[in-house]
Amino acid sequence: MSSEITELSEEGGSCRLQTAIMGNKISQRMKAQSSMLLIIIVIMIFVGLAVFLLGLASTVGGNEFTALYVNNLLLSVMRTDTGYTDSRCKLVSDLVFCAYFTPEWQCGPGVPNCLELANNTISNYMAIFGNATKNMKYLFTVTPAFVVRDPSGEPISLDIGDNSLKKSKTESLKLYSHPLVISKTVGSNQYTLKIQLIISKK
Amino acid sequence: MDCKSTGARKGQSEIMEYILMVVFIVAAIIAIIIFLTWWNLQQFQMDTFKNRQDRVVGIGQYMMGDYMFTNGDSVFDDAKLTAINATMTCQELQKILGTNWYVKIKALDMDGEKPCRWNDYPDCNVWSICAYKENAKDRFGQNFPVNVYRKVSDKTALAVLYVEVYS
């Protein structure tokens, strides 16, 4: 009888011991899990801080220089002489005006029409400028001050250069100039055009 | 005996855990120190770059807006540029714009580079203001699109204004 009691008490003791060991294991596992979680949180905070600081760094750039560059490029190209004496074709800006309103006009005998000449002249000047500095993709977008739409409802604009720049969202560095407004009086009517330049790395 | 060994193992595992935590924390602190040092260096380099770029932009804007060189609106006058090259010294311009800079204006209406001196005008296309120093250190330069007005032919040509600063 007494031996049975001893066995039972021994069994009860080992059971308690097993329960205690199990509980200890579970608490150790929980502790390990919480330590892991803590480590992961610390790593996430560290990575977040790094990403935040790097993001902040990428926004600091030569904004003043790029703005000056792209606006000056538009102005300089528009002010350059084409070499033709016709008043509609003297400067590149005159040629753009002519290409928009009278695209079939010829600046002289045997000379391509205004639209073709504007394309050729601008691409030639951009190539010369690119050779002297660095080559780039460019797009001159010419729109009137008032909205003009074609029969399909699309606004009529004259694009000279790389058309892919207009819709592309994948360009790494796309710079927009301020719109340049040029006006001309023909007869009693005044016509106004807005020209914008978009450039990106080639 | 079993209980003792279990306790010893528990103690060992706790020590290992603490050691791991300490190693991780030390590694994290070292990583943060390295990152912040790198960050400071980057910021310093960026500030240096920005200062130089601001200086280049400042000199460029001054040149493009000054009637001593231009007819206004960043159209350089070739006659004025040639006259400045012949009559003014670099020291006089350095009183206005500081030292350690160099400017070159190149009209793109001619092939190659023909320096503009009094005798070569108007068949030339390059004007250098303040001498280019071969042995200068930490050079930083930028190009700006500009125009040059050709007084003799009454034409405006596309040109490049190159501004360089150095130490």
C-alpha cells in the first residue's frame, strides 16, 4: 500500500516536473520569438531610416541649374537665325510660327516648306548643340494660346523632335521648360503660340 | 543530477542569448555609426557640389545679364566680347566675380575653334575670359546654351557658355 502511494507520488512528481519543463520550454520559445520580433523591428526601423535619408538625398539636386539650362536652351534655339531672309522664316521662332499656321509656305525658291524646314533646322541646331555639349532627346511642343481641336477632338499641336517623350513615363530624367509665349500680328489679327521644350538623357 | 544539468543548459542558453543580443546590438551600433559617417560624407560632398554649382550658375547668370557682355536676354555681343578681351584684365573682373574661375563662349556657327583676338574679328568664334589654368585642382564646369549676336552680319548664332570654377 505504501509502495503504491510512493509510486503514485513519484508519478505525480514527474508529471509536475514534465509540466514545468514544458512550460519552461514554451516560455523560452515565446521569449525567443519576442527577441526575434524585436530584432526584426529594429532592422525595419534601421532600413526605414536609411531609405528615408536616401530618399531625402535624391531630392537635393541642381534644380536651379537644370531650370536655367532647359529654359535657356529653348530661348537660344528660338532666337537663332535660320539664314533665310523671308520675314516668316528669319528666326527659328518665326519658322515655328510659319510651320504652325502656314505649313506649306516656302521660304524661298527650291526651299522645303515651313513645316519640313522647321523640323530640319531645329534638329540640325540640336545636333550642333549636342555635339558641342552632350547629346539628348528633345521635343518642342507648339500649341496655340486658344484650344484648337481636330475633328476627332484631339488638341492640334505641332511636335518637333522625339514624340516618345510626350507620353513616356519611364524616362529617368525628363526636364520641362517654362512655356515660351510668342505673338505675331498678321493683318489685324494677333496670333499667340506657346512653345515648351522637354529634354531627357539619351 | 538531471535537474542540475538542465539548469546548467538553461543558464548556458540564456548566456548565449545575451551574447547574441549584445553581438547584434554592437553590430547594429557599428552599422549605424558607419552609415551615419557615410551619410555625413555624402552630405559634405553634396554640399561641396551644390556650392560649386551655385557659384557656376551665379557667374553664368551674371555674364548673361550684364550689358558689358550682352545686348540683354543672354544674347552675347561679339563686338563687346572682343573688346573686353582686348581691353580688360582678368583681375578687374575678379574684383566683381571673385577668383578661380574661367569662362569660354563658343559660337556654333563655325566649325572648329578660332580664338577671337583684335586682329581675327569677326572671323572667329571663341572668347575666353580669364586664362584657363592647366594645373588647377578640383575643377567643376557647366555648359549653358546662349546666343551670340554677330554685329557685322547682323545675325544671331547659337552658342555655348562654359563656366568653370576650381580651387
